[in-house]
Amino acid sequence: VINTVWFIVLAFMLAGYAVLDGFDLGVGALHLLLGRNTRERGRLIDTIGPVWNGNEVWLLAAGGSMVVAFPHLYAASFSGFYLALMIVLWLLVLRGLGIEFRHQIDHDMWRQAWDVAFSLSSALLALLFGVALGNVLRGVPLDEHGEFQGTFSLMLNWFALLGGVLSVALLSMHGAAWVVVKTDGPLQARARRFAGALWWVAMALLAAMIAASFVVRPDFTANFVQYPWLLLAPAITAAAAIAIKYFQGRQDGGRAFAASATLIAGILASVAAGLYPRLLPAGPGSAHPGLDIYNAASPEGSLRTALAIYLWGLTLVALYQVTVYRLWRGKARDVYE
Amino acid sequence: VVAEVGRQPWIVYGLRRTTEATSQNVTAGMTIFTLFGFMGLYALVGLLYLLLVLRIVHAGPGGGHAHEPSSAPGTGDGLDNAHAAAGKARS
């Protein structure tokens, strides 16, 4: 039971990360297109300025919960995806530098350089997170010790790349929805158009990804057949997808963003529901049944102790984040005109 | 450094050797690549940091360009205004 609780905690952390850091990665990916000049781009940075680093806490916490609860998963994935994870780390550094350094020197070339660094690293991060999730869904070739070597030729398969492109489109749409909430005037109008157009792209890619999943993972439906109430997750996802378009049409930015957040959480919940109890499934050519919440877990005593501590930590983070978002509610002012 | 060198060859003192703790699937070439990657990145960030600190020191107190704007994040207008107001109050 405690293993299942930890599975839910881990899925919750990752979904929280995707929803929260998702929109600021999306703002970053659209940064150069959405902001037409350094002034508009400065305002875009301001919309995520107070919250982006708090959002990234969720990724660290998800990594932390992997060490505590599923150390074998952590060992296998961090060794196997070693180079990819180091690149993710460098991109996260570069992106943070872009946000923090761009306003340090009042010179257009300096700002432009950091704008490009920030935007490219954000877009690449969105892509890599999608590729990573695609590979987890597809499964990796585990050896008899439950480890694998994630070469780039292995990781950059068509299924994972489709996941990567879907991730970029979804998070960009999510980011545009955030900008609609946090700005006004011409920038908001442009963000509206972006969010509207990106909805079609994201939906087409999502449909393609779902169809591809049935081909790559035909066993994925087993959990839904056995426990039909799990179908709630894909149902909520579908409802959220329609709700986004509906609220976009009514120019209700706040609800459109909430629906977009629900869509992303719903997709991850659906993936988790289908994956359970597997954590890192074995791909073709494996000498191992795959890592699941039992064979990758810590001893039960550790799981219990860690959960008690973890829930306190999670509560603190949630309180802190609610405070920050309340403190910085309202529009990012246009201080540039 | 003393702590790290002093405990060799143990990674967990008396329990586990460093050679037993290395990843099977991460090659020496990969770690050299990331080592140089980190060195390059940190050197770049370190140089930029020095550049920015020297600019602030060079500008001296009260003058030059703001680095932590108070009312207008992203531009520096806020702190300039604050400085102007403070200057007026003093005179």
C-alpha cells in the first residue's frame, strides 16, 4: 500500500512540475516570437520572474522522492540517461542565467543575447522532458541488473521525439495562456492568437501521440480494463481540452489557463494510471522484467518515515507557493512604454 | 578537499570502496565530457560575475546603473527613480 502511495506522490510531484514550470518553460519557448522587441520581452520575463524558480522546486522534489522511495529507479535512470540529464542541468543553468542576467546591463545586445539563450534553452528543455517521458512510456532495454545505457541513438526514437514535439506545443500553449492572464494590451492580444493557434497544433500532436501509444504499448489499456474508474483521468483530460477552446472563445483567460493546467495534469495522470505499477518498463531486448514500485523501492520502514517527513515538506512548499502567487497576483505592468 | 582525499579509497568509510560505487553504464569519456562542460560553464559564469561586480564597483555608490530595480523589474527605472528621489530629499 505504502508503495502505491509513493507512486502517487511521485506522479503528483511530476504533474505539479509540468503544470507549474510548464508555463514558464512555455513562455520561454515563445519568448522571441511573442515579444517583438526587448521591451516586450522584458515584460514577458516579468510575468514569470517571481515564480519560475519556485516552480522548479517541484522537479528537485520529484528527484528527491525518487532517491528516498525508489532508489533503484533513481540509480538506473540517472546512470542510463546520464548525458541527457547533464544537458538538462546545463540548460536549466543557462535559462536561469538568461532570466537573471538580462537586466544587469542596460544594453540591447546584452539583452538580446540573454533573450536568445533563455528562449532556446527553455524550448530545448520542453523538448527533452517530452522525449524523456516518451522513452519511459516506451520502455528501455534493461540488463539483468535492471540498468541500461541510454545512448542518443536509443533515446531519439520517433516515438520519444513525437512526445518531445507534443511537449513543446503543449507547454507553449500553456505559456501563452499564462501571458494572456498576466498582461494586457497588444501583448495580451498576440498571446491570445498564439494560444488559439497552438491549441490546434497541440491537439493534433496529442491525438497522434495517443494513437502511437496504442501501437508501442498495446498492454497500456490493461489497467483501464481492470479498474474502469481510472478512465476518469483521460475523461478529465478530454473535457479540459474542450474547455480550453471554449474559454478561449469567451476570452476568459483565467479559466482557459486553469483548463490548460488541468489538461497537462490529466495527461500525466492518464500516463501514470496506465503505467502503474511500473516505473521504468523494460523495452525490447531486456534481460529484466522492468522496474516497478516493488522491486525498485526502499524498505518499508524507510518508506513510512520518509512519507511522514515528506508530507510536511510538501505542505510547506504548497503554502509558500500560494503566498508567492497571491503576492504577485494581477498583471505584469508594462513599464516600458 | 581534505575530507574527500582523506577518506579515499572509501566512498562510505569502511563500508564501500569508491571503485565499487561508480556507475556501470557511465563511461570515463562521458564524465570527462561533463567535467569540461561544467568547468567551461562555471568559468563563463565566474567571468560574467566579475564583470558585473566590477561594473557596480566602478559606478560607485548612488551612481551608475541600477541592478536591483525596485518598481520596474527588468529595466532599472525603479531604482534610478528612487535614487533621484533620495537625492532630492537630501538637498
